[in-house]
Amino acid sequence: MATFLGLALLTLLFSSPTQAEIFTSIGQMTDLIFTERELVKSLKEYIEAEESKLEAVKSWANKLDLLTHASTSDPEGFLAHPVNAYKLMKRLNTEWSELESLVLQDPSDGFISNMSVHRQFFPDEEDEKGAAKALMRLQDTYKLDSESFSKGKLPGQRQHAGVRYNALLTVDDCFDMGKLAYSESDYYHSVLWMQQALRQMDSGEDAKTLKADVLDYLSYSVYQMGDLPRAIELTRRLVAIDPSHQRAGGNLRYFERLLSKELRDMGRSQQQLSDERPIQLDTYERPKDYLPEREVYEALCRGEGVKLTLKRRSRLFCRYQDGNRNPRLLLKPMKEEDEWDSPHIVRILEALSDEEIEKIKELAKPKLARATVRDPKTGVLTVAHYRVSKSAWLEGEDDPVIARVNQRIEDITGLTVDTAELLQVANYGVGGQYEPHYDFSRKDEPDAFKSLGTGNRVATFLNYMSDVQAGGATVFPDFGAAIWPRKGTAVFWYNLFKSGEGDYRTRHAACPVLVGSKWVSNKWIHERGQEFRRPCGLTEVD
């Protein structure tokens, strides 16, 4: 009965339609930890049942082994005793049938049934791919080599109750990572992970993967990266361990012909030697992609290139903020710190209490769904590969805590939240991020917020609801600012000048979470209703 109730509870827990794309939310992935524990318990029960069954069969076999040894030595003499004759009839008519029934019993039924209940909520192939790509994204952003991941050496790891949560990648894991990259023609990452698989193999680690397979993928990926000498050296090594390999011989001859032609074209006759140094992150240049500020953005995520000079720092202050003598803040004003001078970004301390954070997370968890972005042309919300998180939208009517938080945002900013969007709660998954973007709509996106009828997003209020051990900063590539999450604090900035023109400097990003779980909530405040709270300035950029 207890097992049934446990299964029913887990079924209800996982029956949400938002279960897809599990890898995009650490908060939802934690539920899988308890699912796995339930399956391990079920597996152990199955093993105990199998062992009990085998012990019974073994005991029966041992007993009959002794009996048949005696009976076959003198069958007539054995059966001369009437009790032996009776028991032979009984055994063959009844007891062997009982043994047959015992052997045919399948103790795996309970385990298989448990698996069937949970399997519909398991991560799918897209989740595994998403998690693998997240590791590669972290590798690129934070300049971590494959060995760092393989040995679990990540910055920001902390101990819990004296135990460090460490995880190792095996040869087979590294091979699968490289194979995924290869299947998507991402030869840069294929090289890094196949090289790591080979390195671990050469050091003596056992694996199901064949070394010939690793060399096959690695040599071709290296060739695709334009390194013919190393491709030839790796292919020769492949031929040496598997002379009958289907492609190796042909590839080797093809690579050698290409290299000879290159040397002739360069007017050289001697073949250059392959670089003997192991392949590292900087051996090959990472291909450029669609994001023009990629290098600046990733450097800021690492804490590099932050342009907080001494002169700029001297213009930053802290203060008590009473919301222009707002009655609710007079007795307990908010503590406010400048994070940046222009555009002005402030951090509000103690913006949320621990109890409020837990209530917001509790309300959001059942509603979490893959975070979306608003299509600039149609205004329709859609999933984007550059935003990896899950989000939920909470109304003031959902709970008094949400109403209180909304009111607090209005008191602090002096802007009405009546025309603001709902409170959005986001939880970032494996390598969770939101690449550089604007919160406001640009002139070529006139219909982005048309359906809301509240104008453009004038300001952003962002609550940090967790600390993050490593990564997860909010960065502004245009002017080189990096703001790190601190639980219970919030940051606020204007997206528009007082004229209503967009402040293009506010293009920002949520850096990939390297270690930890990042929870945030934000309020996008719109133009309508702010006419007398934030009047127009005299110039376009006031």
C-alpha cells in the first residue's frame, strides 16, 4: 500500500504538462533525484526477490543431487524400498511442477511496473543533448578544458556537510559528448572531447568504447579543423591498431594527397611534422557565430574586462531610499547601492526575505515552463535556443506575498505597476543563460507589445532569489558591467530615456550558471501610467 501511495504521489508530482525540456530548470531536475532514489529502492527489492528465489532453487538442486547420486548407482535396489518408489512418483508428479512454477515466477514484475510509471517522466534525447550542449557552452564561456569537466574540477564548488559533490566523466561519457558534437558538424568540440576520451584511454582507463572508434572520429574532426599533419598522424595510429578498418586506409591516402598538394602549392617538398603537443582549448580557433559581442560577453561572465575604473567607482554611492517619502518606506527605508553610474543601475538590499523567496518558488514550481521570448515581428511568445531556463508568471491574486512584492516594487521605483507585466519567476537549468538582448522593443519592432496596450518596457526590476556558487552574472557588454547574484537583493534600471527612446546601452545578458541553481524574479514596468511619475525630459537622451 505504501509503495502504491508513493507511486501515486510521484505520478501527481510529475503529471504537469510543463515537464518537457527538463534540463532547462535545476528546480525541476531536483525532482528526478527522488525518482531515481525510488527506482534504486525498487531495483534492490527485485534483487532480493531474485536472490531468495535462487536460494530456494539452489537448495532444491543440492538436495536432489545427493538423492539422484544414490538412486542412479542402484536403481532397482533404490526403488525396492516402497517409500522411495512413492516419493519418486510424488516428486515427478507434484514437486517438480511446483519447482517449475517457482522458476517461472518473475520477481521483476514490480520493478518493471515501477519503471513503467516513471518512464513517461524521464528526460528524453533532447534533454540529454541539451545538457551536453550546456557543458560545451560552459566550457567555452569559462575557458574550461575537457579535463576539468572530466575530473570534476570546477570553480565555485563548495562542500556540504563535509562532502564535496564531485562527478567524473568516463571515457564513454567523453566519447558520447564528442559524438554528439560530431553529429551536428561541431568539429571544434568534437576534437576536444574525443581527445579527452583518447587521453583517458591512453592512461589505462577501461571503457566499452573502442579506441579505434575514438581515433576514427578524432582524426576526421581534426581534418575538418584544417590540421592535416595531425589528422594523418592519428589515422596512421588507427591503421596500426585496426589494419582492416573500413575507412582508415582510404582516409589516410586522401589526407596524404591533400598535404602533398598543399606543400607543392607552398613550394615546399618536405612534409611538416605533426604538432606533438596535446590538443588544448587554444589549439584551434572556435568558429565565429551569430553573436557579434560573443567575446566581450563571455569575458564579462568570467569577471574579465569589467570597466569599473577608480574614477567611475568614485561616482558610486550607497543610501537609504524612502521612495520620495513614501509612507510605507518612511519608518524602514530601503538600503540602496549604486552598481553603475551611466546608465544608472542600482542594487536594493533586503528586497525580498527568505520566507518570501520560498513562497514565490513554491507558487512558481508547478507552473514552470520553458522560458520564451517575444517575437519582435509578431509579438508572439516563442522558445529560443539562446534562452535556457524555465519561467512562470504569478499574479497578485495568487497569494498575498505576490501582491506585497508588487507593491514594494512600486514603492521603491515610484512607478505604477498597474500596467506592468506579471511577476516572472525564472529558474536556470544546466548551463542556464539568456544571451545578450534588449528588454525594450526597438523601432523595427513596433508590434512587440501591441497586444498589451501598455507601451514599451520603460524599466526592469530584477530580484535575485538565490546565491550562485559560480557563473550566473548579469552583464552589460556595451559598457562593461558585471552584476553578481546576491540572494535577497534586487537590481533596477531604466530601459528607456525620459523621451521614450530606447537606451541601447542596456543590452544585457544572464551568464551561464556554472555551479549552482539560479532563481530570479523580475517585473517589466511599462510606459502607460508613468506620464506624471516620470515626465518627459527636454532632450532625446535625458
